[in-house]
Amino acid sequence: MKTMLLNRKKPSTAHIQLSIDACTACWKCVEACPNEVLDKSFLYIADTLIDMHAFVYDANKCAGCLRCVQACKFDAISAVR
Ligand code: SF4
Ligand code: SF4
């Protein structure tokens, strides 16, 4: 039986704020980010996937280009002002 808990909810950098509740896990922001700031988070309990969303993997690399904001069609990422 596989048991894996991986659900990293860190939601922001100096330049962007990510709403995990609004995230549909389409991964467009992950693909759009040139600096690998964003990554995919999966929460499994036993073999059942119960949640997935984008998260901030390395906030220090965020350059504020806002490509992730433009890529998200669900208004789940906004610029920090
Ligand atoms: S603002 Fe640019 S560098 Fe920062 S997370 Fe978004 S796409 Fe990546
Ligand atoms: S583009 Fe928006 S909805 Fe898609 S994974 Fe990123 S934050 Fe979530």
C-alpha cells in the first residue's frame, strides 16, 4: 500500500500570490515560469489522490515577470502590489 503525503501550500513570492482554493491544477503557470519557481503539489492518502494544486517551490527565484499571472485562466495568481 502506497502512502504519500505531499501537499506543500506555500502560496507566495515577493511578486505573486497564489490562491490554492482557486487553482484547478491545469499547470499552465508551472509551464510558463522561466525560473522553475512554481511546481505541482499532490496529496495522496494511501493510493487515493485527494488534492492537487500549484505551489511556490522556490520563492527566491521569482523575478516578477508575471508570466504565471498571464498564463492562469482561473485568476488563481495575482501580482503583489
Ligand atoms: S512572476 Fe515570473 S518568475 Fe515569478 S513565479 Fe511567476 S512566472 Fe515565475
Ligand atoms: S495556471 Fe492557475 S489554475 Fe492552473 S495550475 Fe497555475 S494557479 Fe492553478
